[in-house]
Amino acid sequence: MKILVISQYFWPENFRINDVCLGLKERGHEVTVLTGKPNYPHGEYFKGYSWNTKSEEIWEGIPIYRSNLFLRSHGGGLRLFLNYFSFAILASLKVFSLKGPFDQIFIFAPSPITVGIPGMVAKYRFKAPNFLWVQDLWPESIRIAGGIENRFILGAMEFMTQWIYQHTSKLLIQSPRFKDYLLGQQVPEHKITYYPFYAEGFYTQTNIEIDQSIHIPEGFKLVFAGNIGEAQSFDTLIQAAFILKNKGIPITWLILGDGRQKEYVKSKIVELSLEDSFILMGSFSPNKMPFFFSKADALVVSLKRSDIFSMTIPSKIQSYLACGRPLIGSLDGIGNEIIQASQSGFSAGAEDAEGLAEAILKLYHLSTEEKDALGRNGRSYFESNFERELLLTKLEQILQDA
């Protein structure tokens, strides 16, 4: 198959669509990528890129065509709006400079949903079916995560989202719980297919070289990896840590990642005198994560309380399960259910600091053998549901069936 992949984000930015493209190429398909100039997450061009440079390049044998876009900078509302819509418009124009032909158009759609617009243009330009891999439910996700309550804006986003869905051949959803929401947005049931994230193959490796200056403390350790943002409800994690410290339980929280709430999180840690409990280690490339995960007694996943987040499978769950370490959850809905069904750890409801502290205590008192058994359960569940080759085969079948 000749596949055009459209994604606002792509290598050297760290997104799972990178590995999906590599996986499809490994299986003999001709993959071409239309993407933006890399600037996520810091909002500035990556080294070597600018408005006037690097419109075309090749990575791992994959041709990449880059559209210009306005930089997201520090992520204020206006800057994000310009970033999203400039890519949608300029990438749509870029479609007409691509030669084709293509058999399928595959669109990676985390926020923003506007990436579906060049996907629509490509569908009609190349007379090929397009597949939208839906990671977020718009406009509800921007209302919850972005704090937008303006009815006019939300109404306009709802109209645009339904318009994109109407002109999409098939919607792939990262969680089965998305289905009812999309049906409510007038998407026909036959257009919806469940297709979750998988975890890259390197998540099974633990003997990864890492900077020897990085100190991993002794004792019981919890690791959180990912975005430090409002959606992750860090107040809940900090309050649970405060409860456990007052009980005299010596736990170290290793936080790997960055995000808009990082400075707020630092201030709350100081406010509650938890400097000895938290280590904010900064960001590392995804292929370094297994090293840190292997040092953890448990891996933490959290989300704030909302109907939309309860429908979402946090992508870190697949990575955590792949590494065979116990999980600790602070979330509602399907994410919580996966931890229970996989028998890989313990969890509490979203924003329940007391329940989270109890779940951590339960794990804290387990023997090494019991914790290892939870990790093996998680790995087994991963292999049955989220393994790379299993899901690449499923994606091939979805594309070929069109």
C-alpha cells in the first residue's frame, strides 16, 4: 500500500505516530508523511529548522514534507489557536504539491482535531479513503483541559468537528468508550473502529545506558512519567504524598517530564514541605523510560475527574504494562478498569487523595515476590491487548479492508 500519513507532529518530536510509520514501512508499505515544522513541546523551532528551511527531508527511508505553521510559543490561547489553524490551512495547501498517488490517507489526531482538515483535502485530492485516528474528543476535551467555557467557541468547535467527521471515511478510536460520544456527534456506527495505542518495542528493555550522573535513590520509589499539566491532577498526587509522609511512610516520587503546571507543582511541594519526597528529574527521550521504570516499585498514572477523561485510555498505561512493573492509578473509568482487569496493581478514583494513599500503602506492604507477580500480570495483559506486532497487523487489516 502507498500510505500518506498526516500529522501535525512528527519526528524529531516524540509521538507514537513515528513508530507507526516505521512499523508500516517495515512491513513493506510505502509511507509518506505530511507534517509541520517541529516545535513541540517548547514552542520554538528545533535546531536546524525555520520558516524558510527543511520543507522536505527523509528519515529512516520515509519521505517527509513539512508545512509551515505559526509557533505555539509558550502556549497561550491565541498562540495555540494560530498554531493549530495555520497548520490546518498551510498543510491543506501543501497537499496540492504532493505527487501521489496514495491508496490510503492516515491521519494522526491528538489535539487539535484541525489536523483532519488537510486529511479531508487529501481524501478528495487523491480520491483515496481517509482514516482519522481519534485521540481526543473535541470540543469537550478543550473545555475540560483548556478551561474554555464560551458557548460560541464551543459551538463553533462542535460544528467543525462534526464537519470533519462527516468527510472522514473511517474513525479509529483509542478507547472503546469513545464510541457513544461519537454516535452523539452524528457519526454512523459503521464508520467507528476501536484501535488503541501500542507500546514501542524498546519498552521491554531495561539494560539501557544512561548518564551516570543521574542519581536514583534507594528505598520505595514511585515513578510518574509524562505531561505535568492540569489534566493529570497533580494536586491529588501531592496530597496523597502529604498523607503518607504524615503516616511516617518513606516514599520517593520520581517525576519524569515537563508541562505547563511544573512551576505550580514545585510551589505546592515546597508549601507542604515535601521537598524530600519529590524529585522532578526533567524530560528524557522515550527510549530512556524503561531504565527508570525498571527502578520503580510502581508506576503512577493519574487524571482529573471528568466524563471525557474517564473514557480515555492514557497512553502511558500501555508503556507501563509493557515494562512489567506494578501500576498505581488515580483515575476513573476505563483506565481504572484496565488496572483492575490486568491485576497489575491498585487504584483509586480520580481526585481521591485518601484512596490513592491507601492504594500506595497496600502496594508498599507487599513482598518483592508479590510486586513482581503484579508486574508479570500486567505484561501478560499487554501482550494480549497492546503488543506492537499484534496492533500493526490490525492496522494493516483496517487499511486493506477499505
